[in-house]
Amino acid sequence: MTAETRTFPPYRLPGWAWHLALVAAVAAWVLVYRQLSPLAEAMTALLPVARDSHAGEAIAFFLYDVPKVMMLLTLIVFVMGVVRSWFSPEKTRALLSGRREGVGNVMSAGLGILTPFCSCSAVPLFIGFVSAGVPLGVTFSFLIAAPMVNEVALVLLFGLVGWTVALTYLAFGLGIAIVAGFVIGKLRLEGWLQDWVREINAGTAAPPEDDAPTLVGRYKLGIRAVREIVAKVWVWILLGIGIGALIHGYVPEALMARIMGADAWWSVPAAVLIGIPMYTNAAGVIPIVEALLGKGAALGTVLAFMMSVIALSLPEMIILRQVLTLRLIAVFVGVVASGILTVGFLFNAIF
Amino acid sequence: MKNVKVYGPGCARCESTAEMVRQAAEKLGVVVEVEKVSDAKSIAMAGVMSTPGISIDGKLVHAGGLPDAARLEGWLSA
């Protein structure tokens, strides 16, 4: 086999055709996206229900929101898939190793968003980082940011709640990852790792650098990311928006405002506590977020719940138990939970 | 015979990777022994930070995500 055929599967199309197809796809995307609202109205009008009835409200909402969120998700996941092809855990580790706290935490949280990461490899990644001289606090910044600030959560917030909330979530999510990692670093808890983790000298035999993929190869990685992620989350999105549509049409507003509204201060800690044993991804939490918001729950409370579900999960702690002592896990949960509480209270105060 | 190790905690992708290795080997007529390594310590020791990872005769060739089918055949026939 020659080196040439080994780089990537043979392209059926020349590079320029791919670029052209991409431009055409983006143009088509923009055109369709701008017509979504009139299209949804037109389709609702075809159905034998009055537009201003409960059912009409619910159907119009569903027909508009589902394609909108799916289109946004496809675009953003594709873009992130392409961007992530420039990053890898090995490169991130090289960038972070020996980095000082502070700057290191900021870089680490940012790289947490950009580096391809699956929570199933959290433990090998943790060991790989720590044993290559990435400070413990910097490693934690990465491990907090990577699952919490992800494109699925941001797209859903943007599509269903609005861009101000999505941006604020991004900023506060990064903030929590940076500050929590910094605090954990300052506490000097390296001694609280499991003994074998400190002694182990993890192999740094990184796999050979992939022959730098071409731009077309990166497009393909983006398409693969879209297929994988959309296949995983579309059920949740349909379910979430379906529930949202029912609420939109039928449930009187402010039903739960008194229990989960901004005035009930204890609702934020309660949301964080309830969120810990729940384990799901950003898409899975959306039906609940949708339902809570629809019933008049305060935004800060709902976001605190969402962050708690995503960033603090019991199964993940059980996995991390292999490398961290219970004391260290307790500190991790305590620091992150305090951060989420702060964000919840701030949001309730601001919005 | 080639000794192929597939590193991964046992997620769906790791299973598919092991299956891809077997199929590619069969297609190429290469005799392989596929071994699954699921212990976190051993995975880390091998230098794998994102799973699934693949090593062939002790040499790490891939880490993170499903391997590309064409490249996999390249590694197996090398």
C-alpha cells in the first residue's frame, strides 16, 4: 500500500468541488432558516385547527422550534467538528504541561471546549495530564469546562431561550471552570490523589501524529461529528420541544413561579442538589429545562440545575474515584457546587 | 501473528473498534490476536488519553474515536 492511499480514503470529488458544495450548503442553510417562521405558519394553517386555539399555538411552536434547533445544531456541530480537528488531547497536554496556575487555568478551560473529549476517557486523560506535569488545578479546569460548556448546550439555549442567555452561560461556565480549578490548585491537594496515580509514569508514547488532514478531510470530520451527535440527541430535542409546545399551548404561566421563582432563595441550592444524582447530557436535560422555564421557574434556578446535572454527576464521580480519594472528590464537588450556586443567584438577580 | 490491543473502558465505540480490527484483518488475511484492555491504569500506562486506542505489536498507532477503515488496513498490513 502506498503512502498516498493511506492518508485518507480516496476522495471521489476534487477539493474545489467540496469547497463549492460547502458554500452552497451554507447559502441554502441561510435561505431556509430565514423562511422557517412563515413555513411553520403556513403548515399550521393547513391543519384543521384554529391558529389561536391551544392546539394551534402548540403545533405552530413545535413546527417552528424543531427545524430551527435541528438546523442550528447541524451547523454549529459541523463547525465545531472542523475546528476540533486542529486539536487533540496530546497537543493540549503539551500546551498545558508545566503551565503556571492562573494563566494555565484560563487556557485549560478554553482548551476544554476545543479539544475533542468524551467523558468515557476522563480517567486516562486525567492520568495523562497529571503525570506529564500539568498542575492538578489546571487539569480540573479542563475536566470541568469540557463537559459543561459544549456546543449542544449552547445551541439549545440560544435556540430556545435567546443569545444573551447562551452567551452568559458560556461566560459563567468558563468562569466556574477557571475559578474552581484555580481554587483546587491553591489548596495543594496533590497528596489526595490515589497513591498509584502519583507513582505512575504514564506512557507519553503518543500515537504518531496523523498526517495533517487536508481541509476536505476536516470537512469530513465535521460531517462525522454531525452524524454522531445528531443521532444521539434528536430524540431528546423532539421530546423537549414537544413538552415545551404542550406547555406553551396549555399550561397557564407562572404556575410554578412561586416555588421556583426568583423570590424563593432556596430554590437554587435545591436545584443543584437535585441535579447531582441525575446523569444525562445537555440534550437530555432540555425537556426538563423547557418544562421548568415554561412553568415560570427563574432562569438562574434552571441554569443552576442544568449545570449541576451536566458538571456534577454521580457516575462520573464513581469513575473518578479510581484516581481521586474521597476527600478530593468532596472538595471538587464543594468548589464546583459553590460556583454553580453563585451563578444561579447572580442570574436570578440580573435577569 | 500480530498482537492487537484495543484500549477502552468498554464503551460502544471500543466494541466497534475491536470488531473493525477483526474484520479488516480477515479481509487482508492477516492473523491477529485482539486483546481488549479496559483497566484505566493500563490504558494510561500505554499513553492513551482518548479512547478507543489501538496498538499493534506494542506500538501505539491510534487514539481517540473510531479509526478510519483505510488507515486501519494500512497499519495491519504494515
